[in-house]
Amino acid sequence: MASRIEDYGLISNQHGSALVSKAGSIDWLCIPRFDSDACMAALLGRDEHGHWLIHPSEEIRYIHRRYRPGTMILETEIACGGGVVRLIDFMPLGQHSIVRILEGIEGSVSLDMSLVVRFGYGHYLPWLRRVNGHVVFTAAPDSLVVRTSAPLDVGEHDARSTVTVNAGDHVAFELTWFPASGAAPPPLDCLAELEQTERIWTEWAGRSRYKGPYADVVNESLITLKAMIYAPSGGIVAAPTASLPEEIGGERNWDYRYCWLRDATLTLDALMVGGYVDEARAWRSWLLNAAAGAPQQSQIMYGIDGERRLVEFDATWLPGYEESRPVHIGNAAHEQFQLDVYGEVAQALYEARRLGVPEERSAIGPAIQLIQYLATVWEHPDDGIWEVRGGRRHFVHSKMMAWVAFDRFIRLVEEFYPNETAHAEGLQRCRALRARIHRDVLEHGFDAQLNSFVQAYNRPALDASVLLMPALGFLPADDPRIQGTIRAIETKLVRDGFVLRYEPAATDDGLAGSEGAFLACSFWLVDAYAYSGRRRDAEALFERLLALRNDVGLLAEEYEPRSGRLVGNFPQAFSHLALIHSASVLANEELTPRAN
């Protein structure tokens, strides 16, 4: 049975990933890629849908977890009546493997191991066979081989073991993926792989340049983001999980193992906060490769290699996390039209240069095409930042991001290509459109009765996305309309100290039920407080948000105050990106432009 969402830790090799529970169970494994069919899917069902449990046979006195400092190596220390054992979980970089090492610390501990592989998101029973003394699980096109010195009891579809670990012992289990049509790769030296994996991670973490307040928290979040980068392409997944519910028992369950253009600027900012220029450059390359074709064919998100077809289907054989149905695999939102992505791309290209990412001369061409196309569609309604499925509207955030697109293109040319007179005529048109969109938002997006910017034109419903106005430079924080918006959001969108995305009763998002507080929105309120000079309020809210991280520093998409639980996909890149940005704002190291 799946654990609470907040009871999981993430391990990754920057190709695929797994979630490991406090109880020592791997309940979600996508290998060899983040978006591969899960071959362990108990997270979205039950044990029978695939898990890998290593757990003491005797009563437990305590469990303590941590990541080895500066790494994605998860250590779980378990104390029992007979002694203390440490379970070390990691995915070696450069290998399609998971390694689990039992290390004896004190006395003697007996543990049971249960390995249940179910390919195709828990759907397909494997064929088990012994090959060269090891056990191979196969359901084409995938195979997994498990290697260990512990005795294995092999059943028709599963493998089990009981092992006693004494102080000083090391008992390793290696699980490696390979294509069913090929041969298993050579076995790993698990202790050597542990040493090498630790060295690579700590060397990377040690290069962080961030030394400001909350440095430990920021650097831990940077490591989490690094773990969600698909190394071959530089793309970063929104989360390594699929269909974890925004409401326990509800239908708001989406697949987040894809790359959203919406994360572009925050990702660049976060990586450059740490001084990780190579990763920022790789992300920009992914962005250009994915989105720099015909602007009218741009999508809001792509696969980790830039794939465009992210077909959504329901895994009907899975009961869902705590009976939250349906279980969605793939994401139909990739077909939506969202104006904000054009602003994100333009802003990312500008921010990359402003923050010191080396020039990509060829990027100016796609930027010009994007701006030319946006000039023809910015007045159209769209599906909005929250990907609602209740129909297109004139969302205020979308129009604001169209303004951002023109503003950042102007800045890009003026600051980095000032001598190229060929762009002069285009800049004049961009300046005129920038001013026109600004007037349009002020006229139609502000509700005088509410004294607040609203979600969509002529709709008196609040939306937290307008909190980004000061950060994006659309209006200064001390503008009375911004201050009125902050007060309105405090009154209507703050629940138990955290911020909802929008007013549920006033927003037809095409779905039943409700959701928790969206954590990125609460970080946006932190920023708005800080820009408004309300530093004490900003710090208090930031500390409340930090307290929501689980015992190994991870945040989900949302928080449900009534139950005190993290909900939604986990860990969520957007939450950690917003955390890093808020920490930078509180350190007076804002990465955002001044208001015009």
C-alpha cells in the first residue's frame, strides 16, 4: 500500500527516477527514462502493481532519513531490537540501475526483501528466469536483472529474500534495466558505484555560488532540480510522477513527467543563482530545440527530448493513489493554446543573456518570428496558465505575459544588439504593441469594485497569478492597484495561511472537486510582500512554507491545510523554483526587471 506523499524520497540518475518510502519500499520506478512506463506503480495502486520492499522482520524502534550532504543518495537508518541497520538507496549516474545497500551499524538485524515487478504501469506480469546465477524479469520490450549475494527465493512472478545483517556487513542489491531483445549488462561493483556517485554529486553541489540567507535550503532545492534534469537533452521535468492527486479521492490527477515552457525563466534564474552556467545553457538549448520552429505550432509543454505527442489515456487497471481516479498517463493539455508561453520564451532568452549565459547568436531569429506571430494572436482568448478545461477566456495573466514578450524582446535588442539598425522598425512596432497591451490590461483586467486585478476580463473572480505583476515589471509594487490586489487575495484566496490558485466557486475549470493550496502561489505572495516593503510578513510566510518540506527537504505541488498533507505530484519543480526565487528576493538579490 502506498505511503503518504510526503513520506517519499526521490532518487535519480538524470535519466530515470524512483520514489522510496520511509518504510523502505520503492513504489514508483520509471527507467530508463523519467517518462518510461513505470515498472513499479504501487504508488498509484497497491503492492500487487509493483514495489521493492526491504524492511526489518522485527519491531522498529525508530527510522531516521537523510540525503548524504550534497547528493541524491538516500540513507534510511533503522533501529530494531537487535541492532541498527542503514539502507542506502541511489541510482548510479551513467547506468540504468538502482542500487540498494544494507550496511550493518550495530548488533544484528534480520530483514525481508520483496521484489514485485509489474511492467506497463503495473499491468503486465513478468516472465522470471535465472540467467548466469541472477534473476531476470521480462515483459517485452523491457527486462530487469537483479543481482545480490543474498539468497533469492524465486516464485512464478516475484522474488523474495530474508537476510541477516551484522555490524560491519554490506549486503548489496542491484537492479538494472536492459532491452528485452539484448543481453544484460555486466554487474556493477556496488560499493565503488556508491563512492563514485557521491563524488560526482558532491563536486557538483560544491560548485554552488549561492551564499546568501537560506543557503542550505536553496542548495538542497538546486540538487533536487538537478535530479529532475534529463541529462541527454537538458530538459527538466515538472515532476517525476504521474497522477498524484491535487485532492485525495478526486479527479484532478495529471502526468507531470514533461517539460513546461512556463518553467523556463524560473529554471534559468535558479540555475544561475547557483552559478550553474552549463546547466542553464543546456536548458536554453532544450528550449530552442523544442520551441523555435514555427511559432504557431508551439506547445505549452514537450517531452523530455522535445517530443510533441503526449497522448493522454487512463490506466483503468490502477485504483489510483488512495482511490483517486482516473489515473491519467500522458497529458492532453499539450494541445492547449496559451499566450503566456510566448512571454516565457522571450523572457528566458533575454534573462539568459542578462544573467551571463554565453550568447546563442541563432536565438534572435526565433525570437523575431515569435514576436511577429504574437502580434497577430495576442487579442485571442486562450486556456490560461492553469490549463483549465472549462473554455478559453481573456485571462489577465496571459495578456500580461504577451506584454512581457514584447518588453523582453525590446530589451534583448536594445541591450545586446544595439547597433543592428535592421531591427529598428520592428522595435517601433513592438513598443507600440507593448503600450497597447498594457492599456488593455489596465482597462479590462482591473475590477474597481473589488479594487483588484482579476482572473479574466469582465469576470470578477480572483486569481493568484496576478501577484506576478511586480516581479515581471508590469506595475510597481507600490501602485495602489497592486496593493488592492494583494489585500483582495489575502481576503479571498488565503486559506489557513496559504494561497489558492483561484476562487473555486467563481471559476469554471471543467472539473469536479477542489484542490489544496498551490505552493508556488504562496511563494509569489512572499515576493509581493517583499517588494511592498512588508518584509516581516514575507519572512513569516516563507518560514511557514519551508516548514512544509518533508524530512528530506522535498515539496509537492500543493498543500492541503485541513489534513496537513502534501498533495499533487512530487517533488514539484515549480515549488522548488519558486522557493529559490523567494529566497533570492529576501536576500535582496532580485533577478527580476524594474517596472516600466
